[in-house]
Amino acid sequence: MIRLENVSYGYGSDELLRGLSLHLRPGSFHFLTGPSGSGKTTFLRLCYLDLTPDTGRMTVFGKDVQSMDRDDIAHTRRRIGVVHQDCDFLDHLSIAENITLPLEVAGRRPEGDDLRELLAWVGLSERASARPPELSGGERQRAALARAVIVAPEVIVADEPTGNVDWEMSQRLLTLLVELNRMGRTILVATHDLNLVRSAKSQVSARVLRIRNRHVQLAGADL
């Protein structure tokens, strides 16, 4: 699904990630850990094609990223849902309208029943007409997850999705991600919260990746 072979990436002369070789298989669940500034967000951006490798080979859904043009990248990114730590919404639109924006960008019209079911799934049925500034941090994160999955992506990439919420809400968001994984979605979550990782591993078969010294490695059983 997403395969990296000896991939490296840096900003200018500063090499941040080196020699990445990894295969994210369909239906897998991965956590990405590492200290702040180690390159977690950069690694995620490579995975959802916001960046392309400086060196090495990367394929997404069987296509070589280096051979993709802008239209190919745009089309492929529709198969990957992204949840950012700091959720950007259009404040003049309702949360329901914000959630359906990816469908409109893809030239599709949202179905009323599908939207109602999605809002119920993330626990926002009563907040559908609210504007983003009226939402709590947890509600914004659940709305961001709903927006990421409304186009039925095959991969969900989440960057510190629980970083701005309390433990109870972290568990609620984790439950939603586990449910998506059980539905066959590939999940990749960057987090610094090892308690969240431990909680997830009791519910789902999750592998833990750690960025260390510019390389991505499988973490040990100490997690």
C-alpha cells in the first residue's frame, strides 16, 4: 500500500530522515513515536504525498511517487484521510459543511443519510449546525476525523490527534481509530503519548515505529 525503500528527506542541507525502508500493509495499524523535532510530521507528510523523497524509492498504491504528476498526486491523496493536530476549519461554515468539503472538492455530493450516520458515529449529531469556534477541543478533533473519513479513504494518517485533549477524549478518539482499522482501514498515528500506545495495543494488533537518529525503527516490547 505504502512502501518506502531507502528513502531520505531533508530541508536544504539539513537531512532529517535517512534510509527509510518500510511497508505499511493494507489493514495494518502503526504508531509513530519519537521526540519533538525528530521528523514525525515530515514522515507523515511523505506518506500522504505532501512531500516527495529526496532520494530512494517510494510507492503508494503500487505507483512510483516520482513518476506521478500533479493530477496523479491529487487523485491518490483522495484515498488517504489526514487528521492534523491543529484542525483548520472555515469558521463561517457549520461543522457539517466543513466535514463535507472534501466531497465537494472531489466533485461529489454528500448523501444526507451518510452524513447523519457519520455525525452520529463521532458523537456530533447535536453539533452539526455549530460553527467551529463554538466547539471544544475534543469536538474539533472528532470533526477532523469525520472530515478525513467522509470520502472513504483506504488509509488514515493522524498527526498527534490526541495532543490537545484530555485522557477520556483520547480514549474516545482511539476507539474510533480502532473501529476504522477493524473495518479494514490502514492507520498510521504519530504520537508522543506512550500510554495511548499501550492502551491501543490491548485492543488491536498495532506495531510501533520509533524515529531515532534520523532512522525509523520498530520499537521494542518495552512499549
